[in-house]
Amino acid sequence: MTSDNVQELTDFCRERAGGTLRAVFRYTEDGGDVVYARDDVEAAYRDGFERLRSAAWEVHQTVLAQSPKVRTLGEYRVTVHTFEEAFVMQFRESDAVGTAIVFDREIGRNLHEFLLECEDYLE
């Protein structure tokens, strides 16, 4: 995925999810960057990015390592995580790169349709 694709995905999420979009970030094993952070959470996401990147990478690698066990389900594409205050979609761009999108919890409604629309931007 190019940076243009990630920006298009971010724009799509901002349009569709409005103020519930908290942040979008890309990650690899060794780095990454915050593509977007909502004003009220920007400092926390930028200051805590290394912890977020590291956690996202661990999940990415764990799911990737376990995916052969469930090959009958197809390729691993996205994981969804719910937290007390946030809802996270973690997209696998490749074995070495991922994109995480963080929303307020309320975005969980109509999740399946929204995930499919988001995934279109990654293809």
C-alpha cells in the first residue's frame, strides 16, 4: 500500500466515521508513523506511538504465525479489537506491514459492512 492509499483510507474513515475516528497509524517491525490523530488524542498517540507500534506488531506477528492453523478460513486480513474506550481494526498489508485504525467504541455498529468498505482502499 502506498502512502496515498493510506491517506485515502484515512479520508474515507473521517468521512464515514466522523468524530469517532481517533487515529490511523502504519507499523512495521522496526518503525512506522501516525498518519492521523484526532486533536484531543494527538499528543497521547504521538508520545505513546512506540508502545502502540510494538503492541500492533506483536498482534500482527502472532496472528500471522497462527493463521496456517485456520487455513480453511482463508488468508488472514484484519483483526478487530475492542477496548474499554476504543475499537481497533488492524489490517495486514503484507507479512511485514500493517495499518491500524482506532475509533471510539461506538463505531462497532454495522461493523462488517464498514470493514469491507475500508478493505477496498487497501487493494
